Amino acid sequence: MPHGFLAGVSGTDYGIALSAGVGVEYFVTDRVAFGLEAKYQAIRGHELNVAGDMRSVDLDVALVAAAARIYFGPTR
């Protein structure tokens, strides 16, 4: 049976994902802003087949993003 990245992984499950996030944006001019965002996602109770072995998994991820934005059109 192969190990590591050569092992077959498959799943056909559907479920509910929960997501929560926060963010801030600071305008340095009327058209330029810098932002920071954070998001957490939780997906529970999925069944995956890993190299012929069925496993129940919980999938969680935390994401952080920084942004620089330039706004076009009328000023705010």
C-alpha cells in the first residue's frame, strides 16, 4: 500500500461549513486604502477514503489577508 502523496484520497461527502471573519480598512487618501482581514472556516464530520481506509475528518482553516486598494470614480 503506498504512503504519503502517492496514496489515493477520495471523498464524496456534502456538509455544512461555518465561517466567521473580521476586517479593517484604513484610508490613507480619498482613493487609497490598506486593509487586513482574517477568516476562520470549520467543516465537520466528512468521510474520506485514504488508501482504502475510511476516515472521519474535521477540516479547519484560518486565513489572513492584507490588501492595498485603489478606488476609481467619485471620491467618497
